[in-house]
Amino acid sequence: MLTDRQLFILQAIIDNYIQSAEPIGSRSISKSEGISYSPATIRNEMADLEELGYLEKPHSSSGRIPSEKGYRHYVDHMLLPHRLSEKEIKNVKSLFAEKVMETEEVVKQSATILSSLTSYASIVLGPEIFESKLKQIQIIPLNMRAAVAILVTDTGHVENHTVTLPESLDGSDLEKITNILNDRLEGVPLYKLQEEIYKEVAGLLKRHVSSFHDALRFTLDTLQKSKHEKVFYGGKTNLLSQPEFKDIDKVKSIFELLEQDDTVHDLLKPDQDGLVIKIGQENDYEAFEDCSIISAAYTFDGKPVGTVGIVGPTRMEYPRVIGLIQLLSDGLSDTLTNLYNNGK
């Protein structure tokens, strides 16, 4: 358990290091506003904080820098709410003031605004599900208990998945279900498929398929589509201006990983509400060991559908970045709801 003095000194070191990117010495801390401790006292506390793992001492330097443990304690216990400037709030809200805009354009501009306001690299996962419409569906029996459903969208995306085949449905029933779905759901946005089943399909299934309840449940399972996100970036080259990333090989490794959609999705997958902060090795990729990634999911109908994220050095302006990400994720959630509930 850290003492109040240790907490005070740790926060002063982190705040100073975030601004200067230079190891912090006891003398510079003693001159900070609100610090009344002597350099000797601060030096002793810094040594204790280093021994406890909250600070590190770079080679050939008398100063200290925060460790991952120090940043984690700072983020979890010491952050104070950050008040964004009126200009920052205005810049973000101007994005959502446009009355006519495609979802993709809103998401793309979100990445641009976020990177320009933070000077870090931004990543926004945009829900492709909103832009895609069903073109065709095929249901092919594999055996007596399973079938494969193949969904083709108007964007050319093809997805297939296996669904359990109820014993009460035979080949003739599958053909009827397939015909009904293609007749009634062609051109329907993917996010509306489940809703349209009850509006357009259920009545036909009841009239033409004897095992109605099994047929309806099978149809819902068939159209249970996983989400696919487009990835939008802003300011990747901003990383080059950060002192931590002067090593070209290090930056190259980061850029290579950011080009891999599976990796980006793994880093930022929108499977939970709220803010997620991963520091250094918490990101599970060696290339990101000197990075922090802050992200927040945005929602549609209360469910996470995409993510707003920032990649920057562990020496990040956490309070300000958190405020901007929360403002953007809330804005995207409200905009998606307004666009699609009003028929776009």
C-alpha cells in the first residue's frame, strides 16, 4: 500500500514525464507546483517506488520514468476527470451535426478527427453490417442433422456457417424456406434481417411449412450473422513524431501489425461496453510493448457494434484521450441510432 506521499510523488513524476518525455529527477519534482518535500526526501521515495516496481531507471540517467505497473496504478486509481476544451467539443460534435451522411463517412471522419486532436494514431472499427444488404441465400443439407447456410451480400461478401437441422424438416421444407427467404429478404440490410423475418417471412412459413416453430427457429439460426468491420485509420504517421518511436524497426513492426485486420480486431474487438485501457505488454503483441491502446465500443440498439481506439506511447495523455474517446463513441452511438431508426 503506497503512502499518501508516495502517491503524490508518483503522480507528479507521471504528469511531468507525460509532458517532457525525459527521465524525471528529484530536483525537478521538488520545483513542481504544490510540492513541499526536499529533493533528498523525494529521492528516497523515488528509490522506494522503484523497488516496488512503480518506477524504472533508464540506463545512464539519474532520473526515473514510470513503469507499466506505475501507469496501471495511475490509470486505475489516480486519474482525475478531464474537462475538454470548448474547441475540442465543438470539433467532435461538428462531425455529428451533418444531417445527410453515410455510416462509413461518419466512421472515417471520426478516425481523422481523433488522430488530429490527440497527435496519436487512431483506429475505428466500422460496422460493415450497416452497409451490406442480402443478395442471395442458399441452404445446403450436409447430413440428416446439419446444413450449411451460405449468405451473399450486395458487396460481394460471402459467409457460410453450419446450422443444426431439426428432425421435422426435410429437403422439401428446406427448399421452401430458401425460396421464401430469397423472395422476401433480397435487398434487405443485414442488420434488419431478424426484424424482417417476423414481418415478411413468419406468416409464409406458417402457411407453407408444416413444422412452423422448428422452421422459424431454424430460419433465425440461419440468418444469425456475425459482424464484419471495416477498419479506418487516422494519423498512423503521428507515431513517428513520438520520442519512443525513433527506432524505425520498432515502428515498422507496429505498422505491419496494424495492416492485419485480424490483429486489429483482436486488439479492439467490440465485445464489451465501456472503456478498455491496455498498457504495454497487456496488448499481447511484442510490437506494442511500448504502446498503450485505449478504446471504447459504440453501440446500436444497446449492443456493441464497433470500436473507437487510440494507439500511442505508454506516456500518453490518458485523461484527455479518455475524454475524447468517450465523446466520440457516444456520438457514434447516437448517430447510428438516429440514421437507422429514421430509415437513413
